[in-house]
Amino acid sequence: MIITALFGEGGNLIGFAKVTRDLTERRLAQQREVDDARRLAEAEASNRAKTGFLAAMSHELRTPLNAIAGYAQLMQEGVGGDVSDQHHEYLTRIRNSQQHLLGIVNDLLNYSRMEAGGLVYERELVFAHEVVEGVLAMVAPQIERKQLHLRRGSCTPDVVAIADRLKVEQVVLNLLSNAVKFTPEGGTITVFCGRDGEQVTLSVRDTGPGIPADKLEVIFDPFVQLGRTLTSQHEGAGLGLAISRDLARAMQGDVRVESVEGKGATFTLSLPSVSPASEQ
């Protein structure tokens, strides 16, 4: 509020003028800024607490899970006494379950590390065909178990990316494991790589159920797994694709998907390419 004295021609005071400004909107805007800042701080604190919890829980679970695997292996090798064929089968199931649980725990640990910005990236030349060969060896038992057909498309030695090799292998392993999980018995998985402009691409195509058009981005959200029910065989924490995309983007790349529902899906990892001339 501003009050101004008014004077007549002779200099006599004849009154006052008062101007009042409504500051309600300004005060409301300031209050909204304070509230938004408080909510942001609370959200960040909540995320830090969640990340810390996931990391602590993952570390605590890994120790007993590794112990389970160790003792099961000792029993299968006959340490402590003879083991019947039936016992061998039971122990194999125990070890398979242990590996599955350990995979979920490792996903949780990796996710918490990424959320906290705790991952370090070592950039080097990464030969796509070497990554494909190495990862295919890891998933070969699962492919054989489901009697899937594996096709290897073009992937020449001159397809080279600049990235962190171990993390590239982790992404490709996630994509292949995902394809194995969702492809029905007797189906086909195709792996191929190439160049797309200044990007190297590594693709995994399956003949699974495909993905609805409105879910093509949702599947990359953490803890999301399509089609999960109490009787679903598609187990997991729903972190594989979220971790894969985050890792790829941290290496200046990406993971994208193309799919028609009922006709399978193709997941493609893209990474910065190294030109053939610079490889020499």
C-alpha cells in the first residue's frame, strides 16, 4: 500500500491518495515454490533411502545364496557321502533356484548402484562379434534346454564400438536372456550386428508373443514385467530392460524395441561407432 499527500495550488494539504496492490498471487506463487522445493527434497531423500536399502539388502542376500550354491556343489561331488541319482536331481534344482535368485539380487544391486551414480565406465574398443560370441556361450544351455533355434545374422569384425566392454556384455546378455525367457519352445532367436550411421547396433530378435504398441516404452520402467500373474513362468524382478537402457545411455547409446503383438520383438543396442580408419 502506498499513501501520497495531495496539495492544492496554494500549497495547502487537501488530502491523501492511497494505492493498494493485491499481493495474493505473488504470495501464493512464493508458497508454491517453497512447497515444490520441500517435495523435491523429500523425494530425493526417499530415493536415497530406497537406493541404500536395495544395496544393503542385495549385499546381505548374496552371502547366504553363495553358501547354498557351495554346499550343494559339495554334496553333488560326493563330499560327505554318496549321493543317489534322485538326490542329484534335487541338488540340481536347488542350484538352479539359487542362480535365479542370485540373478535377481544382482539386478537389484546394479540398479541401486546406477541410481546412486556409483558405476564407473571404462571406455575402450569393443568388437561386436566378440561380444556376441562370448554372450552366446553363456546362454547356450538355456537355448538348448528350450530347444530353440539360434540364427546368427551378419556381424563382421569391422563393427567396432567405443564403450565399456563388460557393460556391453551385460546389456547383450540381458537382451538374450529376455529373448530366451519369452520365446516358446521350438521358437527362433536371431542375433546380428552392424552399423547405422555413427552408431554400432547389436540386435536380438525373437519369435515370442510380441509387445502391445502402448507398452513399448513401459517395459523399460523398473520393476515392470508384462503378463506377470501368480502362475506366470516369466520370473524376475523386472529390472533387466531398465538396467540395460540406463547402461546404454550412460555410454552415449540406447536400447530400443520394435515389435508387433503376436509376431515377436527385436531389441537393439546402439553405441558410438569407431570408424574403420581409426581402428588401425
